[in-house]
Amino acid sequence: MRLVVTGREGQVAMSLLEAGQGRPALEVIAIGRPELDLAKPATVIEAIAASKPDIVVSAAAYTAVDQAEDEPDLAFAVNAVGAGRVAEAARRLGVPVIHLSTDYVFDGSAPGAYLETDPTAPLGVYGASKLAGEQAVVAAGSRHLILRTAWVYSPFGKNFVKTMLRLAADRDEITVVADQWGNPTSALDIADAILHAAAMMHGDSSFTAFGIYHLAGTGETNWSGFARHILDTSRMFGGPWARVRDIATMDYPTKARRPANSRLSSAKFAEVFGWRAPDWRQSTEAVVRRAFV
């Protein structure tokens, strides 16, 4: 099975490349700029076709949440138009596409974990552009899985885990928001889930369970609780540690509003694909361990 993933440096793309190593029946190919540039739609179809995929993973995206408020045209060009063009390429080639989306399509006002059927209401440009991307994938007419995830971290790139470890190396105390809740999700787990779903689709010509799914870590916490677990784990492995002081969202103003509730129910994905992410604490420990062991 040849899996072609858009983007070379994203957390999920790099996790997929790592997961594909040593699997003779699996080839993971990452394509990105300049051959494939989602901001230049004319490059997309040719680049994907040249890679001869069995399944396309649409992982590349504009992810600068605050900067998107100042660059809405670019955010929509990449996350909406670009995503739709990736799905169109998959349709033309007659292969499925797995498109990654986000909890930011919701406004965070729900009392519990969001289901796939809950109404969307993005708070800012980034969320609106990702929702438009979902709609573009559907409109392209491809066989698709849309996987919404949240609070993604990994050993790669920039993310909350790496930020906490960096700050703890220089500070005795870190202030972290305590009134936003979600499911920390390891990109390593996302890659494992994608490979699991891709294998099912590739091996079953009668597979029809396409559509939108939520895919997030098991269990929930707030940002400050996440930070404490990261730093406690770091100290256990001899890494940096700092105290975490809770603050409110209003004490840490950002250009883009964040959902207060980013919890996603992954029950549908578990039921259809027989795969569930590990507890978020376990997955966090696995990523932190790699920084020191």
C-alpha cells in the first residue's frame, strides 16, 4: 500500500513517515513545497498524480491560529481551496482521501464531548477555514474520511509539549490556562490510527463507512493539567521541571478566540475501525521520554 501524505514537516506527516519505516507492505511518501503548494492549487493535482497513491492523506494545512486573523485569504486558500483540490486529485485517481480537521470547527459551548453530528460554529478564521476545507472535501466527490482531532503534540515540530519543556529549562514557574478543556492527542497515535483505517479501506473493496469522524486522545484535562503531567514526567526522566500556576483565559489574551471545550468523542471511530487511542497520560509520557532517553 502506498500512502501519499501532503506536507513534509507537519507533526502527522513526520509521524506517518516514522511509522512506515520497517513495514515492507507499506510505503509512505510525503510531498510538499515546491512540488505541492496548497496556496498554489495548480500544483496539487499533478504532484499527487505523480506519486501514484493508493490512499491520500491530506495533512498539510495553515495552522497559525492567531496569524490567520491577519491572513484570512491565505488561510482559506490553503485550508479550504487547497484541501478541496487534494480531494479532487484523489477522486480523479479513484483513491480514497483521509483529511485532517480540527476541534476549532466548534465554538466550545457544548456541555460535554462533541459528536460528529453536533452543529459547527467556528470562533475565528482558522476554524472557519478548516470547516470550509471539510465542505470542499465533501464537494469534491471523493471517497473520504474527515478526521477531526485536537491538542496535537509529538516529538516533531512545534507543539505544547515541547514548549513546556523549553520554558521549564529557563523558569521556575509557568502560567498556564486552566479553563480550556480537551483531549491531548499524540500525532504518533494519529498516525497509527490512520494506518489502521487505511489498511481496512485498502483491503476491503466494499468499504463504505466514509464520512466525518472524531479522533482524539482518550481522557480529558485542561491545559494546566496537561502541563503538570508533562513536567512531572520530564522530572521523572531527569529533565527540566517547573511549577505550574493556573490562570484564566482572560488573563492570557490572544488575537484568536479558543474554544473553552475542545473535547471530542471518538466513540464512532472506535466502533467502525476497532481502534482507540491510549490514555493521554500514557501517550504524553511516551513523547516526553523520547526527549531524554
